[in-house]
Amino acid sequence: MASTESNPALSYLKSHQQDYIKELTEFLKIPSISALPSHRIDVRNAAEWLAQRLRQAGVSRVRVDDTPGHPIVFGEAITDPAKPTVLVYGHYDVQPVDPLDQWTNPPFSPAIRDNILYARGASDDKGQVYMQLIAAEAWLKTAGLPVNLKFLFEGEEEIGSTHLSQYITAHQPDLTADLAVISDTPMFAAGVPAVCYGLRGLAALEIEISGPAQDLHSGVFGGSVANPAQVLSTILAAFHDDQGRVQVPGFYDGVDPLSEKERQNFSSLPFDEQDFLQQTGSPKLFGEAGFSTLERVWARPTLEINGMWSGFIGEGRKTIIPQKANAKISCRLVPHQNPARVLDNVMQFIQENCPDTVRLKIKRQEADPGTLTPLDHFATQAAVKAIEKIWRQPAAFIRMGGSIPVVVTFDQILKIPTVLLGFALPDENFHAPNEHFHLENFDKGSQTVATLWSLLENMDA
Amino acid sequence: MASTESNPALSYLKSHQQDYIKELTEFLKIPSISALPSHRIDVRNAAEWLAQRLRQAGVSRVRVDDTPGHPIVFGEAITDPAKPTVLVYGHYDVQPVDPLDQWTNPPFSPAIRDNILYARGASDDKGQVYMQLIAAEAWLKTAGLPVNLKFLFEGEEEIGSTHLSQYITAHQPDLTADLAVISDTPMFAAGVPAVCYGLRGLAALEIEISGPAQDLHSGVFGGSVANPAQVLSTILAAFHDDQGRVQVPGFYDGVDPLSEKERQNFSSLPFDEQDFLQQTGSPKLFGEAGFSTLERVWARPTLEINGMWSGFIGEGRKTIIPQKANAKISCRLVPHQNPARVLDNVMQFIQENCPDTVRLKIKRQEADPGTLTPLDHFATQAAVKAIEKIWRQPAAFIRMGGSIPVVVTFDQILKIPTVLLGFALPDENFHAPNEHFHLENFDKGSQTVATLWSLLENMDA
């Protein structure tokens, strides 16, 4: 533990370990469920608790800023304007707790079993927010922070971050930074700490095909007019070939081919296809030909039907030609695809595949690009080194198939890259009963973050 | 009106015309809505009214038979066991009346405007049941019936004839006949009385495609497993080519090619494609290549998606890979297709088009054949002659695209053909507000039926 000895922040974290765990359980007792109006005051209490605790840690200019929804906690610790500034983002709101009877301990009565802390919010994301807080405190109470830190903790992440981008736009001067760090993602697996450098984007639309003025009797009219459900099926079926490749012309424009290096990196990860398959519950894995499963979910764009409906969907039978048929479609996009162009292409494809025997309406929805923080970015490399120092093993470089809208906001409004450095585990029941957080990862996580700040000190050098 | 003079039944009908219309309005005042439990007693009252009125007409052995649902009225008038026996079927129950505020006169307060009788049940089917009753009475009160008649009037037609085939099976000896006549169909158009000689059958099934164990996050898993909605769409899309022809192998097995004579007959009917299109509200007519619209709906089998659903169908967006996708399918069949075989073929087609990346369940449902009463059948010819006598114009020969299950029951259990001889008009709002019946057609209809009985007297000769 040579590195620990030489780093005052790490020593501080070690010596306060038990107190911190105790204090985290206090934070977790506040039922800050953002989705439920009955918990509105609890959400505010969690914000106030966090603000107070930031002040106590030595963070200055701490504010609880109102929004039309739940408040946002802001704070900053400016050591030296000449040093790099990192914006730390997290959220203090949590998911609802149903079904309650499946919890071993009540969700807001934290309990520790086998060095695992069980409570709603333990890993998503209060535990990781608190981990960031104590990593800063460990420096503030000892040698002082090696970098400037700004904190942005929201209370609406679990309900779609409704007011966040509006807030960021309005408070842009406060939020100026060189880099964002988010601890709201999992490690690749138990014992495999990871830096996530890529996320997919999202583009969505809705299709409505209408034919007759109302549902028609399929005896009286069957055979004489186009059936909207049939037409919709034909359009949806045309989206993919039987090898899983999207058939929309131009869909793959801008998609970076996977480099040999990245493919090797993906394939070197301890990824178990059988485990993954079991997680899905599907009979078989299936995806775009020519790519591995990780490549498909991390680095290839997809087009999915999220929902569709037409005609009679109740019990029993109603022999009709439905009046209309609808589908909700969304595409996961990879970096360098143009989201607006993707939507244009998908819309054109639908139009071209739609016969004049029906009427077509397309409702275009928002589109966010995928994001990528270059592997060779100073901050990515620093995060890797911090992991190696604390975990004494190489860091995994991973991407994620999902989208984190705030990363796009940071990119588009604040013009800063984001490093995703999370220490939850993928199976810690984030939105389910018995959410938990391995305290070993909580400890190592706070040490990794504290180490990262010292490694970033010379980022601009 | 030479024929009227020489036929005592027609004279009787004419001389009682005003009384009959008055009495029909009494029948229509009984709100015999079979679908609503609150009208249970009204349905029974209508049955009792009808039974009493049959007795008064001179019909013997009149019974109101209980079923687990609404009662069935049976009666018979046996003139001479050596003469042909006709089973007359109709229903005395009616549809609900919502939306009530769209009625000009209240649905159970009949009103006559411009010689049109407005009331719920006026044309569907109380008016036509009563028309049958008085046609029999006109003979019973004068020269006696030229044929034997049996009456079978049910009170559950509008709720799917739940207990009818069970009743027919149980009372088979009572219902022995040479022929059934049903007046519950429309004429081809105003001024175009018709004999309907063919109906389509029905075969239905439900498909369920399931993939993941639950809805999956389309970011985390998108691209790695088959999407059940996508698979279902592909199967549904494969059912037809772009010319509207069903692609299921064997689907058209047994389908009679349309004879030149029948095609000429169809095309000679005063059918207005623009009117028909307007009825549908669709932007364009569309159907199997090589056939006219009437041929498509009357004499060609179809396969329709009646409903489908998958994933998230609420407001907004939920980026998931749905756990499952469902569809309800039904085929309209024409005579000489084997319904069970059609279902076999459709099931096999689905199975062959379903990849092993998902799980498939098919729920096979009942299948009824199409029915056809030969054009050269004595009864068909007699109906045509009766129309010509009363209407002084040729009868139209028509088929119908829908199914009338009781015709299949008569065919399969009683082994008798059915002649469909109805005098409603297609636009008389059968299941809608302001249902009505043109009294001119009511008069001519009762005369046509009375004439038919005399023409059938020598059927077996």
C-alpha cells in the first residue's frame, strides 16, 4: 500500500471509513423518490442534507437551487483558477420501491450484510454521490484539492432529468469546467473496474397508418381495402434483413468502423455470452451479422420497435379491418452518426415503403447523438492510472449501449468531455427490490476518485 | 296487380296493412337489448309477445323455451306432413342504443316519417321477424298454408347466438325441415331485391411471439437479441404479396374458380365503386389482383390482421425491446375450402417463418366453412320467382362476405340449405342511431314471403 501511505487523502479516507459508512446510511434513510409527489419534501430534505454535508466538507458557494421540479444542489471548491476544473455530476433522487414485500430490509432502513449495504439508492446513485463527496473532503481536510471541483447534483434523474438542461443552460458560467466526471455507471463486472468512454445516442419516431374511417366488418369489407395493420407490418418487416442489418439507406452513414485495437479490447473483456443470454431470458442471442455481442450493443447502431398496436387487442375475437395501426420506433446511435439525418432517412424509408392505399403520419421525436471521449484523452488516461493504482490491476475500457442525456448536454452546451467512472456492479438491483452496493467497491471507488484528482492536476501541462 | 287478386294471402296482407304497421310499432316498443343485463326482463317480454302473437296467427305448439341465456321462441304450423317444411329463423333481440342523443325519436318510441319506420330493431330484425309472422298469418287466416312452417326466433343473435347451436342440437327432431329461410339480410340496394345464395366462412387464430423474459432496456440489450415485435411484423408481412394475394401455401385449395356466368352476374349488379369506397373511408380500394371488388368480398378468401400489440403503447416513449408481441388473425373462407386445413396451413406457414431466436405460441380458434345454396336449387328459384311476381323486376343474385353462423349450424346439424331473403336496405343503420325500415319494403317483403310459400308447395314434386 505504498501509494496510500504517500497520499494524505487516501490516509484520511482510510481512517474515516467506518464513520463514512455510518453517515452514508443516514443519507440513504431519506426516501427521496422523485417520481412520487408524496415524497416531494423528502427529495428536498435529501438536497438540503447533501448541501449541508458539502459545506461541512469545505466546499464553498453551496446552493440548493429551485427548479420547477425538484431542486439542484450546486457547490464549488476552487483551489487555484490556473488548475484544471472538473464538474462532478450525480443525482440524489431514487427510484420507487415497489414491490415492497420483496425487500429483505425495508428500502429506507439500510442494512449491511456480508459487507454489502442494502438500501434504495445505495448504488444508484446516492452511494456514488457520497463517494464523490468524501473523496473531495479527504483532500479539503488535508493537503487541499489538487484540482478545482464543481458539484452538480440533481433530484430528477429518475424521472428524466426534466429541468436539468434548462438549468445548465441558465447557469452556464457557474458550470464552466474542463471536464465532467460522472459516477452513476457500473463497473464491467465484479473485480473489473472500468472507464466508460462511449455511449450510444437515441433517435425516435412514431408511425401511424390509417385506412378506413373506422374499424370495418371484415366480412362485409374484407378483401376490398388495405388493412393498416398489414401495411404497418410490411413497413416494419422491411427495416431489417434476416441477418439483423438495418435496410434503411444511409442508416450506417458516419458509423466508425471498429478498429482492430478496439475489437481486441472488447474481446479481451471477461464477457460471458451464456450469462448475458440468461440475463435476457431470450432463447438465443441474435444481432447484426459480422459483429460480436459486445460490439453490437456498444458500437453498432440499432433500430428497434418499442411498441406497436392496432385494432382489437382484448380477450376474444372481433373480426375487423382496423381503422389504424401505430408503432413506436427508436434507434440507438453511435458517435459520428448524425441523429437528424438518421431520422430523415428512416422517415424517407417509411414513406417509400408505404402504399397509397392508406394514409401515413410520422411523428418525429428528439434525437441525441452518441458520445465518445477519446481513449487517448488526458482524463481517460488519468482515470485508468487511478484505477491501476488503487485496484492493482489494469482498468477495463468499456462503452455502454444506453444513453446518458446529461453527457450530451455537457458536450453540446458546456463543450466538455465526460469521463464515466462508476463503481456499482451491474447486478446490484438499481431499480429493483434489494438494491445494494458492495462496500469494498465504495471504499476503492472513493480512493480511485481521490487519486484521479491528483493525477489530473497537471492535465493542462 | 293481377297476382294479388288471385292470391288470398296477398289480399289479406293488403287489407290489414295499417293494423300491421301499428302492431309492429307495439313490438318495437319492447326494449329487448340482449347485451344489457338490465333489459333481461324486456327480452323475455319480447319473446312472450312474439309467442302470443304466433298463437293468435294460428301457429300451433308455440313455446317459449328457456336457455341458460335468453329464451328461444318455437312454433309450428303443419298443414300436411306430405308437403315441404320450411324452418323460418329470425331474432327478436336488438342492439344497444348508444349514443342516445343522436336519435331523432327515442329508439323505443317508434315514429314514421316519409313512410319510413324509425326504431331500434325496425329492420334488424324485429321488423323482418314480424313480416314473416304476418306472411304466415295471411295464409292461416285464409286458404291455409301451402307449406308446413316451423319458427325459430332467438333472443341472443346480437350477442353471438351463445346458446343457439346447443338448442338446435337438443331439439333436432322439432326442427326437421327441408329448407331454412332467413329474413335478416339486406337487399342489394334500394329497389334491388335480392336472393343471397353464398356466405363466407371464418377461421381464426392468435399468435404470440415471446423473446426476453421481460421488457429489456434497448440501450443495454439493443442489438443482441431478436425483437419479438420485429419478428411478428416479418411473419405478418409475409402473409400477402404486394398484389394482395395470400402467400400461405395451400391457402386457395378448394376455392371454386368464379364461373363466367357468376362474374357476369356480379358485374351486372348496380354496384358503385365510389359509393363503396366512400363507405369505407379508405383512400383507395385495394385487393387481390385479377378480381373485382364484389368478387373479392363475396367469392374470394381473405386473411386479415384483426389486432396486434406489443411493448409500450402509452403516451410518450419507453425505449424497450418488448417481451412479447401478439396478433389476432382471421380468414374469411369461401365454400369448398376446408377450414381446418386452412388453419393447418396458416399455422405451418407461421412456424416456418418464425426463427429460433424467439418462442412461438399459436392459439387455434374455431373454424366455420363458407356456405352456398345452389343457384339452381328449387327454393332459390322459387324465391327469385316470388320477387319477380311482387316487385315486377328481376331478382338480384348476391353473395355476402360475412358469415351467418346459424346457416352453418343448419347445414351441419339439420343438413338443410338456407335461402336468405331479406328486405332491409344496407344503409338502414342496423347497429347505429336512427335504425329504420322502409315500409314499402316491409309490405313488399311480406307479400314476397307469402308468395314464396305458395311457390314452394310443389318443391318435392
